[in-house]
Amino acid sequence: MKNRNKITENKITENKITENMILKSVASSTAIDTNEEIKGIEKKLKKNNLKYKHLSLAL
């Protein structure tokens, strides 16, 4: 398993999970289940973002 931290010039930086990474992950998983294209699902997820703007992702 890969180490989640990268050592660069004696500094440790953590990889950060972004909202876009989560959207891509959800879209690709859904695409596998539904046999749709990932880009189309991503577009739908981003479009409906305003509907649930008051909710935040648990990162």
C-alpha cells in the first residue's frame, strides 16, 4: 500500500482529498453500475450542486 505522505526536501506534505476527487470517484463508480459515461454523470453531479448548497461533504 502506498504511503499517504510524500517527503519533499525534508518536509512532509499530506495528499488532500478535494471535492473534485470525490465527484470523480462517485461518477466512475456510478458509471460502472449504470453503464453511463463518467463525464455525463460528473456533469449531472456538478449541475445539482446548487440544490444542496447548504450541505457539506464530510472530508
